[in-house]
Amino acid sequence: MPLTRHKILSLIGIFILGAVIGVVIGESIGKYRTSRFLGSFFSDGSNLSTTLGIKEKVFILSKLRDGKMEEAIEALEKALDHDLMNYSVGIYGSENIKKEITKALKVAKDYRSKFPRTTNHPETDKAVANALAEVDN
């Protein structure tokens, strides 16, 4: 029995209808599980970021207290590079978040104009330059 255009379109319609029904039912059943998973995922990411921030601050404070200014400055410069690299592909988010990010990038750009820095990693330097260029956009 040959497949006609009508039969093919009917099969496609049935498939799409089944997919929609499956999504609706799956959404109802899986909403709680998905919510818990995403909440846990974002909470873990936030906690990891905070944990790394604590370690970084303790490291820098220890260097400052030991009188190792150059090591403390280098650690802060690397941390700034890392943060700037996060925005090297553009600024996304709500308008309020974009404004705050732009303000932070402007402060960083002003700082880097007073204290220029290059690393041994051209990709890092390029990413930082891209992020700082966002201030002009």
C-alpha cells in the first residue's frame, strides 16, 4: 500500500499531537522533580562560587599579612581577568543586571587604563579586551 501525501501528513500530525500530549503530561508529573533539580543545580553553582571566593580572599589576605604585596596583587589581577573573561562574549540578563555589569566593567576599564596588564596567554588578553570593549557598546 503506497504512502500518499495525505497519509504522510496524517502520520506527521499524529506524531506531533502525541509529542504535545506527552510534554503536557510529562510537565505535570515532572514539574516538581525538575524544580528540585534546577534549584539544586543553581544552588550548588552559587555555593561553589562563594566557596571559591572565600578561598581566594583568604589567600590574598594571607599574602598581604605576610607582606607579599606583589603576590597579592598578582592574585587579584588574575581574579579580575577571570571575572572579566566571563563577560568577554557579551552582557546578557535583565536591564538592571546589564546596567550593574556595565558599571563594573567601566570601573575595571578605568583601572586597567591606569594599570595595563598582559599575560602569557593571548586568549586571556583577548577575552579581557573584549569584555572591556563592552563598556563602549
